[in-house]
Amino acid sequence: MAIKLFSKDPQGNLSERFNVEYVPSFPTIAIVCMLLLYAPMAPLIFYSFNDSTLLSVWHGFSWQWYVAAWNNSQVQEVTLRSLTVAFQAALFSTILATMAALGTTRVKKYKGQSVIYAVINQPLMVPEVVTAVALLILFAAIKTATGYQGSAYLVLAHTAFCIPFAYLPIRARLEGMNLSLESAAEDLYASPWRVFRRVTFPLLLPGIMAGAMLAFVISLDDVVITEFVKTPGKDTLPTYMLGQLRRELTPEINAISSALFAVSVILVGLMFLISNKKQR
Amino acid sequence: MRQFKNSTIACSVAASMLLASQGVSAAGELNIYNWGDYTSPELITKFEQAYDVKVTITDYDSNDTALAKVKAGGHGFDIAVPSANYMPIWINDGLLLKTRPDQMSNFKNVMDEWTNPDWDPGRHYTAPWLWGSVGMVVNTDVYSGDINTSAIFLEPPEELVGKINVAPEMGDIMGMTLYYVGSEPCTSDKAALRRARDLLVAAKPKWSSMGYSIKEQFAAGDMAASVYWNGDAMRTRMETPSVAYGYPKEGFVLWMDSVVVLKDAKNVENAKLFQNFVMDPENAAMLSNFAMYANAIDGSAPFMLDILATAPEVQIPAEHIGNGRFIEMCSPEINELYTAIWTELMK
């Protein structure tokens, strides 16, 4: 979007009226923010092409660490697990968050609504390690009782802490949506389900996609809760990387991180293109 | 002759029964809970093929995490590999199975000095995994004096000032400082603790950092000395040949990780087989070759990589070996004093 200082009036003459879309120094602030966010990743990506076992002394260009990471069966396994868990957690938490968002915006105001907000957003307030220890104790009891040791624990835990991240963008979208379209559909005798299916849902979709993506990334990223909750053989990429830290780090870690970064950039870029196209 | 024949038959019958029973009990699973990047994949494949067992490895990143998860119960692991200083907690809290590694067939291979450690007298619970030390990593191009002393970081020579790193490990650093002032770790002698505190506080302005990862900074010349682990010292020397590893004569710290079987293990027989398995010389060498640390098994040297078998960082020279000690966890009262000194140092 181009930022214009002056806008043309209907006659095509330059008017000197103040453009309300323009915020002074906004571009500067945006550039500074982008730099702060992305500059630390530049050396990480740079040294992933290092032809040496050293993390931060440049020897020359090489793909060797990407090849090493690609051929490392353990890296393949944990990456696949991370993606699977993140996908499931994003799916479940988005469904739950959508229902919660509908239940807190598309109803008459009721007593205790603010308490419900607080409960839904609890994972944002409570320190992660508290949730981790609580889940450790709860799951230990379940594991002892049932003997089940699969990856459902990871999916459950990740779904739980992903809910608020999916919930916030969905609720924001719902609150910004005008009720009149839904009321019109109801006036025309559409059933509540039909109203949701044909009116609310299509309008809400960008919010749902944003929520799902956020949940996916948050799940992919988690270390603390995963470390406490994981069952035998269920390491994810972050806990695997944590395990590497105690011993020697090689640029293989840079290569894995850079690849992950590239994947998320591509993912976000695609989502942006798709949602942009739809709006036109 | 007849008698001989009988006894051979008896022997072979017994042997085949033993083999059969082992074969039956071993088929199945084994869940190992170990430090990340620490278990030789080659060793696991060999174990899986030898006993027809599916091995699953899960990583942990600290003794505390491992202890917390195992204590909570329902963890599903059979084997863990805790460090020596945590071992008394694991044993006293009843988390371990008394598998008597000392009575296993491969125990005869364990080096004499590792058969009776203080933290598991007689080795009734633990089979040795790998061990190492904390000492002085020094670039001898920068400082050519005696490096077998904790003075390197406590009363640094002029050449090293501003180029020293100290690993931020409270127990190890406090222990080495207390040895240096002529006392013992976990001492209740207030005067000795005060001397240690004064030394550390006075030395700190001469250090450049308290952090992990030293190889890069030695290679770049930003660091010339560090209190650090022997394995990293060796890897640092491979990049920067002038780096040497000193064993403080005042006393340096040893560590050892050992294989234990958990009390609520589901696959106890396989876990015991694994304990015995890692005490075999060839298998112990595989552990060393992968993790680049020393093992405690006699006769493993011929199977080890040359760089390991000859590295002065891994094989402690005889004149220094008596100065290495294990550090136990201090009592809560002493730990409080430690923490007070440490907090002051980290300010």
C-alpha cells in the first residue's frame, strides 16, 4: 500500500486536505521494528552456509550442513513429529476457539462473561512452567492408570495452550463484523445453522485462518511444556535441539533453524496471497 | 571320562537353557531416557540385533528435568543415565531397582577405581557410562606458565586478564575455589567460605565472561582461558592447537554418568541386559567414540578412536589423577550460603 500525503479530490485537483490515513513517522517505526525482529536471524542464516564446524567463524560457502541435516534420520523424525503435533493442535484448538468466540460474541451479554474471557486466556497469564508441572502430574496419574504412552498427551497439551492464540484473532474478527447481515438472514427464515454456514462462517474465515496459523506456530515453537509432557520416543524438534545444546553445537542447528524459518515465511506468504486474492 | 562327559552335557544344557531363557525374556522393548546427543546409534543397533529388542531413546536436557519426570511416575522409561552428584537422591528416594551390576558377568571389566564410588558403594544400582572432568583450558601461546592450578581463574596471571571465561556451574566453581583455599566442598567452615567468596569477588573483574560454548572464541582469539569440561577442551584444541588442558593440583572436579534401572520399569530384564552390555569393552568404546568422553572399562582402548585413546584431556595423566574428586550435593543450609555467594558473584 502506497502512503500518500495528499489525495486528489473528485475533480482531479490536488487538495491540501490532511489525509487521515497518514500517520507521521509510521514508516520509520515499521522499519525499526522489522530490523529488531529480523536482524538477529541474519547471522544465523549466514553461518548455516559455513564450511566449518565452528558456529561463528567464517570459512567459506558450503551446503554441507543442509545435506547433513537432511540425511539425519533423527532430525527427519522429530521434524515430522513437530509438524504433525502442530497440525493437530492447530486444528483442534481452532475448532474450540471458534466455538468459544461465537459463544462470547454472538449471544446476549450475560453475567460472568468477563470471567469466561479470563478463563479462556489463562494460558497467556500463567507462566508456562506452571502449566507444564501441572500437566506432568495430571498425565502421570493417567499414564499410571491406563498405561497409554502415545502422542495424544502432546496433542492434548498443545491444544490446551494454543486455544487463546487461536481465540483472540477470531474474536476480534467477530466483533468487527456487522450483525445486520446475520439478522437479515434470520429475517429471511434461515435456520441458525444455515446462517452460520452461509453468512457468519465465510465472513469469519480470514480470522479462523489467522487463528489457526498462530496456533500452529505456537505449537511448533513450544519447549517447556513439551519437555515435561513428552512420552518415550516422542521428542519434537525444539526438545531435540535443546538436547543438542549441552554438547557440541555445529552449524547443522543453523541449517535446521534456517530451513524452518524459510518454511514459515513461505507458509505465511502463501496465506497472505490467498487471503488477499479473496478480498478483491 | 564319563564324569567329564556328564559335566559337559550338564554345562551345555545349562548354557542352552540360559540362552533360551535370555532369548525369551529379551524379545521386546527397552525405553532409554538419556541426555540428548549422548547415546551411540551404533551401540543401540548392536543391542537391538543381539537381543531382538526395539530400543526407544528419549532426550533430557538436565538432571532436574529427568528427576522431576521420573518422580512424577507413569513416565514409561526403563533406563536413565543420571550424574553422580544426583545419584544419592535417586537411590534414597527409592526410584531405582537394585539390579546388582556388581554381580553381572561384564563387571570384571570395570576399572578398579570405578568399582566402588562413594555415591553408590559397591555399585549395587549403577553401571558406568562415561566420565570426565572440569579443568583449565588455556591457550599456551598467550600464557606459558603452569596451567595445573586453579589460580588460572582465581588469581589470574597478567597475560590472561580480560580473556577468561568461567562456566556458570555453581557446584563445580564453588568446589574448586574451596579446594584452592585449602578447604572442602560443602564445608560449614565460615572462614573458608568467606575466603572463597573474597577470592571469587576479587577475581571476577579479571574475567571476560561466564558462559557456555568456548571453541569459537578460542579460535577467534577472544578467549585465552576457561574453566570448562575436558571433552570441549579437546575439541577446542583440535581447532586451536596451542590450547592445553590443566588439572588443578589444589583439586579438580570429576563427573560421571551411570546407567540405572528405574523401579517402575516395564522391561526390567532388557534393562539389566543393557547394563551388562555397556560394561563390555567394545561396546564401551562405542559410547566413547560417539560422545568423545572416557569410559570406565578396561580393555576398551584398542577399540577407541586414536585421538581419544591418546588425548591428554580424556586420559588423565597419572600424576594428576589423585587430585580429581567427585562433588556431592551440599546440605540445604550450606547450599543457601553457596547461593548467597553465587548471587553476589553474578551481580
